[in-house]
Amino acid sequence: MITFILIAFAVGGIVFLWANTNVKKPSGITHSDIIQADKKPFISNISERNGKKLIDFHFPSKPNSLFAVEVLTDEFENSIIIQPKSISSMNTDKIWLDTDDYTDFRIGLRTINAKNYLTISAYQKHMKLNIGDKLSFLFNDDSKCEVLLEEKGYRFEKESDGIILETKIEIDIDFIKRLKDSKITKWRFYDEKNKKAYSSYLTAGLQFDFNALAEMQLLACAEIFDKHNSEEV
């Protein structure tokens, strides 16, 4: 019986696979590269700052970038909220995207009492985020995924350029795992009322940020809810 150990490594956007047989690995890839490719992100620190719990992460492929999520506890609602705090050193709870016509659009993740949500926001002057609007993703294997807005956009915050609306869509854990393991090549938001589509292709950097966003959310939820449940027993 032959046991194959497959190793994957990306060079210039191309993923190479090889096994521990007599097949030679591609030239130019060193043993240290393979070890680096096997390294996974991990929680590097958990701290309390300004009354909030922050969980910091280390991503070996971006060792000098800040990644973190914040954990908020609402004693009145008896709820625990987990959401991004820093993505690639940007202090934000969402990934910022520009459409083909340079309209600002933002996508994030949020977990409330173990229920997972995809969060989206945009300037009110550009999009209203109405019930029935649709957000779609195209992945690098040509598969597609789409979600429908089930709640109307609400005022989230005000910036110098205008009012930001936000809405959230409940998703399952498999959707987050898909975001972690796959590359989004293009996204599209369809405004059903005005019959208008907003979209753009993702750069390699934004593809990484979506993978990191999902990885952080999964690790943080496991850390917080597993510990919370064990304390209640």
C-alpha cells in the first residue's frame, strides 16, 4: 500500500501539488518554502482593552500586518457579539471594496450568540439596501453563491462623505468555511428596485483578506463559545 502525502504551494497565483513519490517538486521552491506553506494562522494574544476583549491573530504569510476581532458582551441582552476589528492593519469590521464605477461597498462577518451573519454596508446616497436585493459571489472554481437581503438597510454610522447603511444576512457555518477555503474572483450586488448591478473583480490582496476574515471568525468563535459553554457546565 502506498501512502501519498500531498503538499500544496502557490507561486505567482499557481497552485502546485506534489507527493512524496519519485515525482520531483517544481524547481525554485525550497524546503523552507514548503514549511512556510504548511504554517497556519493562529491566535497570538487575547487581551482586554477599553472594556472589550480583543483577539489578535498571526498570519505567517503577512507577519507584519495586524489582524484582530473584538468580542462584545451585552449584559442587558445577554448576548455575545464577535466581529472583525482589524483586517490587514486596517481598523475596520468589514473589507472595503470599490465597484467598477468606484462606488464604495463593504462586506464583513458577525456572530451573535452563535448565529452567523454576513454584514454589508454602503453609503445611503449610493444604495438603499432593500429587501430582495441580491449579493452574489463567483469563486475561482467557477461556482457561484448568492444571498438575498431579508432586512432593510438601517443607519449604521455617519462619515464625512455621508450616512452609512448596514444590513445583515444570516448564513451557516459552511458558508464561512467556503470563504476561508476558496478564492472569490468577482462579486456583484444587484439593486432590484432600480435594476442596477454593482460589481468588481478581486485582487489577490482582497482574496487573501476574505480568507483571513473567515479564518479569524471561525477561530474566534471556537475560542469564545467553547470556553463559554464549558464555564456554564
